Amino acid sequence: INDLLTKKPLTGKKVLISAGPTKEKIDPIRYFTNHSSGKMGFALAEEAQRLGADVTLVTGKVSLSTPVNVKRVDVTTAEEMYQQMIKHFQDKDIVIKAAAVADYRPITTYDKKMKKQPGNLVIEFERTKDILKELGDIKTTQYLVGFAAETNDVINYGQKKLQDKNLDAIVINDIQAEGAGFAGDTNVVTFITSGGIQKNIELTTKNNISKQLLMLISSDLKDDTK
Ligand code: CTP
Ligand code: CA
């Protein structure tokens, strides 16, 4: 009876979250990556689990411990993240892509250390797959949420990503705003749904933001007749 009284909003929901940076190898010593700490994705996983969800977390290399009762899958590259997200996508109710995926990887990788040479170094890069867009193309009943890291014209760029990637909602980060960004424990975001709901979440901890985002997602799910 206690269970009924305290029924959590995400009970019975299967949630897939991606977090952290991807790392693209250049040679055995060097790689190409970004500043993502994984904190936002890990906070989402922790809060989703607390709200009753069955959570799978696909993460790039981060130095964070796994939240309790969360299934963790570790990956390194964008290609590996793509493979694991596709593998775990089908039976999920909610999929949130908080990872900072490298848009490019070196075309050639070396098995031996590159020795320095006179003059400049030019490394040629090729595009990685846009994982979120691929998920948007194949989704059926999944509620798909993306993140957008922007520095200017943030709402417009975010709204464009929401449409282009066939998302149900997007969480827009102005990474230059006070208290926002990759490394810290706080963030400030705007949440926009494909149905036109727009909510600003003021500067607070990433755990607090996560809880609010998950409550917004949960109520948007219920309104859905898709
Ligand atoms: N994303 C992804 N795969 C990529 C690049 C991005 O899945 N190869 C996802 C991110 O996880 C995020 C969303 O797409 O949820 C937006 O990422 P962002 O870097 O802000 O946008 P891009 O579409 O990569 O466009 P740009 O970097 O040019 O702004
Ligand atoms: Ca990008």
C-alpha cells in the first residue's frame, strides 16, 4: 500500500541516457575530444532512477561513479556510442542524448606514435554519424530528447535542432551563461517540446535541473496521443 501511495512518476518506464564526451584516436598517445564532464547525463540517470525508471546509461570516458541501480555501458568513440545507442534503443520509452559527441574524427589513425616533423601539422578529419538524427529517423514510440550546446542565438539554433532531428523535446544550453557549461555542478537551460511548450529552468544544480526536466518529460508523455 505504501508503494501505491508513493508511486513514482517514471515507474515502469525504460529510460536510455547518453553522457560524456567521445574520444577520437589520432595515435596511441593523442586523441581529439571536448570538455564534457558527463555530469549532466549522470545527474539525469541518477534522478530518473530515483523517479522509478529502469535506466541504461551509455557513457564516454568520464571520472564519475555509476549512480545506484543504473546499468552502465562504457564507450570511447562516436562510432561505439552509435552502436550501443542503436542496440539499446528499441524497447525504451524515453531516450535522452546528453552526450557531447565529436562531430569529426581523424581520417587516418596511427598505431605507432607520430614523431614531430619540421613545420606545421595538418590533420584531416571526417564527419562522424549524427547519432541523435539517426535515432530520430528510426524512432517509433520513443520520446526522444536532445541537448543543444550553443553560444549565440541559442533558442533559434535549439529549435532548428528539435525539428531537423525529429525530436520530441530539446534542452538548450547557453554554454557561456553564468553558472552553465560542461565542467561545473550547475547549469541553466531552456526546455522546448515539439508541441510548443517552452520552460526556462533557472541556475541550479545539475541534479535539480534533471529532476525538473524529467518531470516535464513525464507530463508531456502523458499528454501524448502519438
Ligand atoms: N549529437 C549526436 N551525434 C553527433 C553530434 C551531436 O548524437 N555526431 C547530439 C548531441 O548528443 C546533442 C545534439 O545532437 O544531443 C546536439 O548536439 P550539438 O553539438 O549541440 O549540435 P550538432 O547537431 O552537432 O550541431 P553543431 O555542433 O554544428 O551546432
Ligand atoms: Ca556538435
